[in-house]
Amino acid sequence: MPRGDLLDRVTVAPLTSPLEEGALVQAAIFRVAAGGGLLRHPATYPQVFAVLDGYGVVSGADGVEEQVGAGEAVFWNEGEEHEMRSPHGLTALIIEGQHLDRFRKRPQAGS
């Protein structure tokens, strides 16, 4: 999860043990107050940022800003510079882990 100095008006509620304690993935709910966000930083691990409520503006390595809202998600690769801000606030689920892969195929039933 991002260090405290990267968080601006963000409350974090962890859902799992941290990766540093041996978890395969870590997840947390981020509640971003109006005008808050995550300052630009590289992703420590592959990361999914899924907006549950509200909307915000995200950018990845290219710095191009795109709006993302409830029901949408963004994937950042390990080491990818990224940032997020929200003018009116949002709630997001963030999942990250070394083996997280947005293109991994789902296992077939009975396999």
C-alpha cells in the first residue's frame, strides 16, 4: 500500500495481511475525501484499482489523465508511475501482489 506521505485525504482500511507478512496478495479499501488522492509514485507490485463508489481521475506512465468511476477498474504494472485524484470523493478496492496478472485466463470448471 502507498506510504502515508503519498496519501492526501485518504483513509485506508486493510482487508488482508500485508505482503511483508507473507500474504500472496494484499487488499484494502481506500476512501478518498473530496479533493484528495494518491500522489504520483511507482507501483511496488502489479495493482488493480477498482472504483466502488464515486469517481476520480487517474493517470499511468504516460501521464494522460482519464476519468474512472464506479464499476470501472485500472491495472498498473509493477514499477509503473501512476496517480489518482478525486474532486468529489470516491471509494476504491485496491488489490496488489507479485503474481497479479490482468491477462491470466480463468480456470475452466472441473479443471
